[in-house]
Amino acid sequence: MRTASSVDGGSDGHDEGVLRPGLEGVVVAETRLSEVDGAQGRLVIAGSDVEDLSREVGFEGAWLRLWGAVADEAGVAQLEAELGAARVEAFDRLSGLREALRATDGMDALRAGVAHCSVHARAGERAQAVALTAATAVYAAAWGWLRLGLGPVAPDAGLRHAEDYLRMARLQATPGARVSEVEARAMDRYLVTVIDHGLNASTFAARVVASTGSDVVSAVVAALGALKGPLHGGAPGPVLDMLDALGDSGAQGIETWLGDELAAGRRIMGMGHRIYRVRDPRAAVLEEAVGELARAGVGGARLARAREVERAAERMLARRHPARALRANVEFYTAVLLEALGLGRQAFTPTFAVGRVAGWCAHVAEQRATGRLIRPASRYVGPMPARSAAG
Ligand code: COA
């Protein structure tokens, strides 16, 4: 069977019929939203490097840039107010959703909650994106409480989106207790860091649905389904499981544990990436954010340990796959950061969606503007009917 790697390894437009099961290197969209340079380890989001964007612009500013809007003080303040009002509206709809949001898995709950959103087509794409961004945060946060049989924390429309999400989502003795400035900043940096990332699996899923002319809610529901998988957004919980399993083993213990995992054919979660051939730049941004928190006395216990495990995993993966760089990806330090912020590991993937939903909605608008149905081909390998002798 002809496959991309067996034929030419690249996409030159003259490879019709070549099988590319993971669509590597196949370009199906032009986007002004983000650019992932896997060789250099560079991520540009709406014209800025992710390192700069996450330091200089908050979630609202990054959200505006995805829509090509100026992220000045007035624009950011207006979006803050719009998102705040939309969070309150989403919360008001919760009473009809309580059963659906009691699901054991946070992504199942989020998918059910978002599926119930009805955004009016006449509201316009930007307003629909505001509604879905707000609803994702409110339902991801509410699920944690409802699952425990407790009442969810109501939004505070006067707060910035990241701060309010963390305040609502954190399961603590005093529900809805204030979030410190340093914690709010860390959550903001996280949401900006994951806001968009080229044509990743969930964004592609959203664009495929949008290309059929379907609505943005359906596109976001499809994206949530894709994000749930452990090869995409479901890895940070298992990263903490790994750190727990390693306990306080020394260097030799870490190597033995990782070696056993690899020998058993299991993947090391938080390591490797389809595109990056160097360390995922988002891992560095989030590692820095964890460091900032630790210096302010928040979390920090895991940081040194996580670094040690990352180095050991890199060494072992390099030995096993010398031709393929397998380095830390965004999920590795996501796990450490979100744990430091007081979120449980089951809330990690829903929290990823709280940031990424902004990218999905912008991609949906961009895809719709092309008017082109995404419809690749498959190669039939099943039996053929016997040809009739007649005729
Ligand atoms: N641990 C161990 N081995 C890994 C690995 C990991 N994390 N990631 C890749 N590999 C191995 C594969 O088993 C494969 O080995 P083989 O050639 O002997 O079969 C080789 O490296 C190439 O992997 P491939 O499946 O082609 O890579 P991909 O581009 O499809 O995978 C990921 C990208 C992200 C799916 C993969 O690296 C992975 O599963 N990582 C762990 C999950 C994770 O952290 N996901 C979050 C992504 S942001």
C-alpha cells in the first residue's frame, strides 16, 4: 500500500491517492489565527509569540485578537463586560441542565451542557462566540459541584473571565472564595497559552462540522468530543497519576518505572507531539507560570519533581527513539499548574476547553467564510461484488 512516508513524505499537490492516515503534512485550510512551527518550537497566535502574548495580554485581549480586533483598554473592558453578562445568562440556564451536568466525566458533562446552548444565528458570529466562551466556563465549573450533589457557584459578572472561572471551579470549603491576584494571573496565562494551536484534532473537528454549513454549537460539541481523548487534551490528569505513582523514588526508581511503562508498550503522558520536534514552547510558558506561583507561596511542591521526571523521560525516550525527538508537551506543566491552582485532575481537560473554545469559535467563522466543504477521500479495501457476466 502506498503511504505518504513510503512515497514522498511531503505534500506537493501531486500525491493524489497517497494514504495519509494521520493527515500529517496535509494542508486543508489557510488561517490567520495561529502558526505552529514544529522544527523551531515556535507558536505564533494572532501575530504574537505565545511567550509574549501570555505575558502581555490577558484572555480577553487574546480573544479579541483572534477576531482581528484591537485589544486596547476599551475593547478589553467591553469584552470583560460582555463575557460577564453571558456567564450570568449561562448560569441562569443551569436549572434545566442539572441532570446532564451530573455526569461522572467532566467532558461528558461539558458536552451535554454546551449541546443545550442555543445561540441565535442572527446574533452574529462574535456574539455566539461570547456566549459559548462564557457557557463553557460556567458549565465546566458547575459540573464539579453538581457531581458532588452540591450547588454550583454563581458567576461574578464584574470579574475577569479567568479569575471568575477559577473562583467558580475551585472546590473549596468556602465556595466562591476570592482568588488571589497571582492565582488569577496564572489562570489567565494558562487560558491564553492554550487559546489556539493550528489545526489540532479538536479544531479540525470543529472546522469539518462548520464546513458543512452546520451551526457553531454543533462544531464546538464535536471539538469537545475530540479534546476528550488522551492523545489530545486528556493527558494532564494521567501526568499527575504518573507523578503520584513515582512517589519519592530516586533517580533509579524513576528510570525503572518509566522503563517498565515503555516496555509494556504504554506512552509517557505529557511527552511527545505530532508537530513539535523540540520542546513545546507552551511547556516553557507554563513551567514559568508554575515558578511564579511557587515564588508567591502557591503550590510549588511538585515543580522540582516534575522537572526531574521530565528530564528522565526525555533521556529514556531519546534512547528508545533516537530519530524522533519526544519532549515535554503543553500537558506536562498544565497538570502541575492546574493542581497548584487548586483544581482536581478531573477538571483539567474541561479547563483546557475553557481556553480553547475561543480558538474553536474563531476557526468556525474562518472556515464558514471559505464556503468549502471538507471532504477527503478513503481507499476501499473491502470485498467487491462479483461482476455479472451479462452485458
Ligand atoms: N511515550 C512513549 N512513546 C511515545 C510517546 C510517548 N509519549 N509519544 C510517541 N511515542 C513513540 C510511539 O510509540 C512511536 O513509536 P514506534 O515508532 O516504535 O511505534 C513513535 O514514538 C512515534 O510516535 P507517533 O505515534 O508517530 O507520534 P504521533 O505524532 O502520532 O504522536 C502524540 C503524538 C502526542 C499522540 C504522542 O506523542 C503521545 O501519545 N503522547 C502522549 C499523550 C500526550 O501527552 N498527549 C498530549 C498531546 S499535546
